[in-house]
Amino acid sequence: DVAELDERYEKSFTIGAAVETSQLEGKDGEMLKKHYNSLVAENIMKPINIQPEEGKFNFKEADKIVKFAKENDMDLRFHTLIWHSQVPEWFFLDKEGKKMVDETDPKQREKNKKLLLKRVETHVKTIVKRYKNDVDSWDVVNEVIDEYAPNDKGLRESPWYQITGTDYIAVAFETARRFAGKDAKLYINDYNTEVEPKRTHLYNLVKELLEQGVPIDGVGHQGHIQLGWPSLQETRDSINMFASLGLDNQITELDVSLYGWPPRPAFKSYEEIPDEVFQAQAERYDALFKLYEELDDKISNVTFWGITDNHTWLDDRAEEYNDGVGKDAPFVFDPYYNVKPAYWAIID
Ligand code: XIL
């Protein structure tokens, strides 16, 4: 019988896992109850699933996750109110069904901006009102920084941005605060937050928003990392940077891929992965969790983007770049629900 992860880190931060609703039962459900005290939906709380058509909210699947968290006394992260991906097209169409980004008339553009901001408000308000007593931490916006953006602030030029500038971010946070109350914790979430130039772009944006009075409580660092990247120093510096703004930090989507980017070549099956690789992964996990513990007054939650190696979005990527066959293994539990060297590394 192995020690529980959440218990091990009880004094430092909560330990979460991302799940599909199908994983609330069976062996996955048992793992959740044993090792984790925080939960997040891998997909079903994203805009495309929650409001697929304007005004038609679909809370059925989301409710199952909320219920599981409540029944098992787990914290709940909401992922994610606003994102450029997995978002239905209707958000960005005007009343005539025309794409707002194509509009050139200044007057109509002004109208479109108003309409989209109203939709942001309605989306956020409806969800937050429903779940305000259930959710502890909200990813209010996700991935608004893009290091390859053509502007010098690194602002992602998604339709949200093209139509409203950065107003969609302010409106999303303000609406979330208004309906969730002062105790709700509101996060701006992103990947590659450890490295330049992205972390400075994010830092500058957050600082500016805070100065404008936008209610941001913390930064979510996705933490989709690799065996040797990013460095621990970059990770430490990033956490400290955001903490210096008075913000909380959460590690929201942790997985340690065995591959670089792109993930090529990849092992074809789990059985093919050599022990040395799992050893290297254990060392990586060891160093990482030591760092998180060192910084635990600045980090309130560490969430894995899955439970065991039998279900990880990284497999889709490994497959995509390797002619349809590739297996990643980013977690501390193997596909058969056994502990890996990485588990012992973070427990001991
Ligand atoms: C991923 C899910 O894991 C996949 O199942 C889905 O097909 C695509 O989205 N950053 C995020 C997450 O913020 O929402 C993404 O989740 C992974 C990258």
C-alpha cells in the first residue's frame, strides 16, 4: 500500500488531477480519492462544451465533476472561462452571421466589440453564478500571451484580441469577481511561463492590468515540461517574478514529457521505454518537487494534467508527429496504475 500524494504535500500545497467525466469511476476514481485533493476538468468546462450555442448552456457533464469534488471533499479548479481554442465560432459572428474579424467599418467594429464583450460577460456571469460555491480557483483566461505574436507585447492575436483589444481580459476578470465574490481566486493561465520572452510579456501584461485595477489573484503555470526543459532556475525565477507582484502561483497542468518538441522520434509503446528514461524522469520530478516545496509559500496548488500514463493528451501529439504511432509517459503512475520511479522520487 503506497502513501498518498496529497497527504505528502499537505503542508505545502494541494495536489490535483485533470479528468474526463469517465475517469470519475473505477480505478481512476479510486486513484482520485486516494492521491489527490483537488480536481479540474480536462475538457468539459471549456467554452465549446459549456456554451456550444449562444444561450444554450450545457452543465450536465460539468456538474458530475463538481459533484465528485464535493462528495470527496476536494478543491475544484475551473478550466477555463475564456480561451482562443475549443471555443465555438458563434462568439465571433455578428448578428448577421458575418465574421467580426473581417469587419472594416469603424462604426460596425465598435458595435461588434460591444457585442463580444457582452457575450464575455454573459458567459462568465452564467457559469460563475452557478458554481461560485463549488470552485476554489478559476482560470479566467487561458493562453492570452503568444511569443510569436506580431505585436511587441506578445499579445495573442486571437479573435478575442482582434475584436476587443485586451478589454476581453479585463471584462472577464471583472465579471468573475463581481459574481464569484471577494474570496474567489482568479487566475491568468498560460504555458511556457518559465521562459523568455514569454514570462516577461505575461509579467508586463499582468502588471498593467493590476495597475488598472483588474482583479487578478494569481498566475497559473501550465507546466507542460520536458526531462531537460525548462531549467529549474527559469522555473524559480518565474514563480518569484509573479510573487513579487503579490500574486499566488499554481502549477495547473503538470506533465513531464519524455520528448522534446516536436516529439520525434517517440517510443512506440509503453513497454519499449527503457528503465534509464524512467530514472531520468524520476530525477526530474525529484528536483521539481523540491523546488516547489522550497517555494511553497508562493504556490498553492500543483495539478497533474491526468492521473496515470494510460490517459494523456501527449499521446495525441506523439502520434501526430510519428505517423500515428507514439507513446508518452508523463506521470508518476504507469498505465497499469502502479507507481513509477517518479512516484518514489516525490514521496521520499
Ligand atoms: C487539452 C486536452 O488535454 C485535450 O484532451 C484536448 O484535446 C485539447 O486540450 N493547454 C490547456 C489545456 O490549457 O486545456 C489543453 O488540454 C492542453 C494545453
